[in-house]
Amino acid sequence: MDSEGSITWEYLKNVADTLNSYRVRALIDAKDEIINAGRYSEDQYYSILFKMFDEELLKYSLFEFLKTQPIANIEILKEFSQKNSLDIKKVYSLLELLRSENLIKIEEVYDEIEAQGEETPSKLVFRDFKIEVYREDISLVKSIYEPVEIIFDSNICSGCGTCAGVCPVNCLNIYNGFGQIDKDKCIRCGICYYVCPRSYLPVKLMNMYQDNASKIKEYTNIGNFIEVYSARTKVKEISEVCQDGGIASTCLYYLFDNQKIDFALGAKMSNTIWRPEPLLLQNKKDIIQTAGTKYVNNPTLRILNEFNGSNHSVAVVGVPCIMQSLLKSEIYNIGIPSLNNVKYKIGIFCMESFSYQSLLKICEVLKIAINDIKKMDINKGKFFVYTNNGEESSVPIKEISHLAREDCEVCFDLTSESADISVGSIGSPSGWNTVIIRTETGKKLYESLIAKDLIESKPIEEVKPGLPMLQKIAGIKKNGCKKHINEKKEKNLRVPIY
């Protein structure tokens, strides 16, 4: 083979830039520490290293390509896509990485569609990108991915636990919604920052992946979806303990019963009552431990490392930030075994979560001992508590909203938009779940529940208050998120890159 004729100078430069990438360099230099930590085998280490190398090489190839263009826009991105036989969504993902690393600046261009009467107000429709490329020597501007300690310290951590679940040297932990890092162990590889849903999160791109779309477009307040239903379980042991309709638990029941999964990740109560902890479910019997809603933050993905060494199929049940992290890791796949084992993403609606200390304060407001509580619920603008002796107490959410985690204020997602199937109570009658089908995986799963006669299902249009209420409340959360992010920006505080 004539290597001189087949390898270009541009390719060699991109390889050199990639080898000098801080993330790749950190993994190479810390090989012994990673292997000795026991999280990843030597084969897995090399797999992650070379996968990361490939991703970085593509990123720098796009960067160098953009530098050669007098005008950089969507047409230029399509040209790069065709030249390198890449899906356009992949090119957009590389573009978002370059933006998050401050190697380029992107201005989004919109066309305004004039109003057609009161029912169809004017709206903005995405048309193009204007991409400004910083043309300095990349070695002078190349960013360093910092440990997620900066996310912890900025009070924007979602508490999902992904960073702790994938850290190659086991130097991170998430407990009660707060992150901790062992700086002596940390190798500053940046993988934690890379997978974090609050470092940078390409929302438009994620919607495209959910929709399997090739064009950027706007979505509703509940994100992309195929169908929406109201449903409840027919499985007796689940109906006796579930929060509302028991659909999330029934999904796991079906998946275990039909050998679709080997494990599932969820939340159970710890030895401290009403303080949840992550649980690795291994069979149908474990499902009962996870039934019901927990309003205290649970770092479910913290235990990802428990099946790093296997090729098992896994389902994850979790709130929006957990689903965001999983979908982000699909888009920016660097070969982490446990993340690639996740085959089903079952999302739960979530407006906000509380620390355990805040939950105790809510109990003080209600004058109820936490040991006496049988069930909690948020409905009709109130926080309800039901005691073991059948009493009901409530407090308006607006009176306790100051007790919610500050970190949750920067979350825009009510309905787990990044899941395969999303489950909550808003929009459906008491005792039923609203179920949003988002992907073909979610659709097949839901159809299987019906075929096996495990659930009772109705189109959302047949129930009250229905989809309009859900869209409205989801919009309230999005607007609240924008408000809090703008307030942080005014104070020059760190915010997530959405």
C-alpha cells in the first residue's frame, strides 16, 4: 500500500490534534490507575480509549473543514456529511461539541411565519446556522474538560449519578442530591463532564434523535412523541402498591417475564424511611420494592458499574435528568459498557425533587412524623401526605417550593422527553397514568403490554383533563427554567449549556 498517496496532510494534522486532546491524553497517561481501580478491564480500557480517539478525530476533522470555508452553514455541514459518509445528525452532534468547547460560535437563523388568525399565532421556524470558526492554532484554544465538581459547586447538578457510575477510577459519589469527589484519585479525564446532562445538553439534537429526523424543527412542551394514552395496570400485586396507574412497574414486569432484560435500575427505600437509594433489580419480585413515587433525589445511575463487566440487557426507570444522561451518552457514545447495555428507557414525570432534609421540613409544616407516612403525592397544585392510619394532609406547592433543590430550577423537562416511554399522573384521572410513547422501542413495549392483557388503555383524548393540561404544566416548567437560568446569567454564575 502506498501510504504516502493515501494519507493526507490534513488527516495527519487531525490525528496529531486528537493525540494531543486533553481527554485522550489523560486516559493514555492514567492507564495504570484505571486498570488498578478495577472498574474497567484492560480490554474495556482500550475499547473506550480508541472509541474516544475516533470521536475526537471526527470532531477535529469537522473543525478543520469549517476553517477552510468562507461561509459555514447547514449546506457546508451537509457537504461534510456526504464527504465522510456520516449521518447529518452525527455531524450536528460534532458541531455541538465544538460549540460547547468554545471552538466555534453558532447563530441560529429563523424565519417568522405570520399569524393566520387567533388560533394560529405567528411563530419562528428554524432556517439555518451561521457558524463562526475561531481560526487560531487549536493548541491555543483547546478546552480542558473539568471534573464535574464545577457542576456540584454551581448548584446545577441533577443528582442523576451518571458521573459516579462511569468514573474509571471510582473517585465520585452522589448522595442525597449532592456530589462528592476524591481529588487525590481524580485523573482529570473529563469523562464525568462528558456524560453529565448539566454540563452541555444539545436539546434540539436530542429531539431529532428521538424523532429520527434529519431536519431541525420545534417540538411541543412535552417533546417528541408518537402517541399518548391514559392507562392503568391489571397486575394485581402492582395495583395494590403502585402510586397511580402502575405502568412503569408493569413495563418491568413484562420485560422480566419475557426475558427481554436481565437487570433493571430503579429506586427503593433505604433503611432511612422515605430516603430512596438506587436498586439493581434482578427479577419480578424486586419490582414491588420500587413501586410508588419518591420525592427525594435518587442517583439511580450511580450503580452503573455493577454490570460493567457484562453484556446484559438493562432497563432504566428514572426522572428526566436520568433519561437525558442516557440519551446524551447514546449520541456521544465512547463505548462505556454499562451505558451500552441500556436497552429500555422508562421515564417518570418530575417537576422537582427535594433533599431529605427538605422533606423533613415539609413534614414539620404538616405536623406529621415521617415514620407515620404511608404515601406522598403531588396533585392539583398541592403536596399530599397520607398516613398509616388513613389521615390526609396537604400543603400548597407554592408554600414549599423554596424547599426544592436549587439545582432542579435549571431543568426544563417535566415529562422525561429523552425516554422511550414516559409515565406520570398529570392529564389522567386518579388511579391512572398518562403514558407518552416517544420511540419505536417504546411503542413496541406498550403494544406488548396490551397484547399480554397487562394493562387497561385509553387514548388520552377520551379522558380529562387530558393532554392540554399536561402541555400547560410542561410549559410552566420550561418558562420557570428560562427564568432561573437568566437570573444566574445576570449574576455571572455557571448555567447548563442547552
